[in-house]
Amino acid sequence: MAESGKALTYKAFMNREYSFKHSPFEQEFEFYDCVRAGDADSVKKLMTPLGGSGSGVLSEDPIRNLKYHFIVTVAMMTRFCVEGGMEMETAYTLSDLYILKADKCGTADEIHKLHSEAVLDFTAQMKRVSRGNIYSKPVIMAMDHIYDNLHSRISVEDIAGSVGLSTSYLSRLFHKEVGVTISTYIAVKRVETAQNMLKYSDYSALDIGNYLAFTTHSHFISTFKKYTGMTPNEFRKKYYRSNWGTIKKSK
């Protein structure tokens, strides 16, 4: 028997001997399904303590064990929410930011608090999705292409080619369903991503603008201000998470 097989057999034996059981699949599925549905009341009832009884042990280090369980939970919520209609950009940006925050946590209390925050945030996002519009497949594909390429130059021609439609037809369809032009949508999504990076990361405004493929730093500033009413530096000073700094100092 391979070493991995021996380890798995031993793990199963120990679980039986000491009555360690993983959470029932149906209960886990119901929890994630309620997140996908944006049902906050049901989510609060079904949410169990992170790394609690029945969760399994992923690391002998208690803090690392909680972080691993947190990452699994966020990954599952991300997949369920994308399947439920959340834009890939929103889902994966939330995922990346919460995992980055978890990495900075130094105590179990911080991780548990972050777990509750993440679960309710994903649920609230899905509630808004459920009230929003249902887009056609070409428009969803166009949105996915934009998300995948926010860090590089994006042309309407490239998007239309990836979707398999003419530029003029896709532009009309996109504007009809989304309510804005493709170029405006790209600008808004870049600004939204920049907002999250300014809130939760230590990257400078200059680095963020470059990463998001703005032509110049002044272009980034003017576009950001157009949609938020503030410059990137003003936004960071106002919204940079105070608890983020506290968590970093505890490391």
C-alpha cells in the first residue's frame, strides 16, 4: 500500500476510535446553498464555528488549522456564488482579499471574526445579485473576459472575438442588458478593483494604477475620481481598514 494510502487508513481508524466525524454533507450543502441564495437568516442559523467539531484537522498548529478551514470555506462560497450568478470578478476579488486578510490574522478570535464577516459579506452580495438582472450568455462571457484581463489592455474587438460576435452587435447587446457601454463597464470594474486594493492592500496608488493597465497615473486618478468623487489617496485615507493595521501589528 502506498504511503498516502497508509496515512489515509490510519487517519480513518483514529477518527473512528475517537469519534471524530466530519460535518454531514447535506448540512454543509444547505449552508452554502443559503449563501448562494442570499438568505442571511438561514445562513446565521446554519453557520457553525470555524474548525469546530466535525471539521477535521488540517494542521497540528491551532491557528494554521483555522486559517486552512477559513480558506476552504471561502473557496466553497466563491464557487457556489459564481454558480449562483455573481460576477467572477466580484467573487474572486472577495476571495483573494479575505484570504489575504486571514493570512495576517494572529489570533483565533481574529480568524473567527473574519469568518463571520466573510460569510455575511458573500451572502449580502448574493442577495443583491438575486435582485439584479439576468444577463445573456454572450454578455456573461464578455464580463468574464473583462475580469480575466483587467490587468492588461482590453479592446472591444478582443472581447467580441472571444464571444464570437461582431463588435457592433455585442456593443448593442451589452448596452441593452447592462445599461452602460463596454468601455464604461471596464472603467467601473477597474475602479472597483482599485477600491478594494486601496482598502485592503499596501500597494501604492501608482502600483495599483499600473497593475490595472491605466495608461498613465493621471488617467488613473481622473478615472477614479470620476466614479468615486475622490482621488485614490483620499479614498485610502478614508477607507483603509483600521483593523487591518491592528492585525498586521499583532504579527
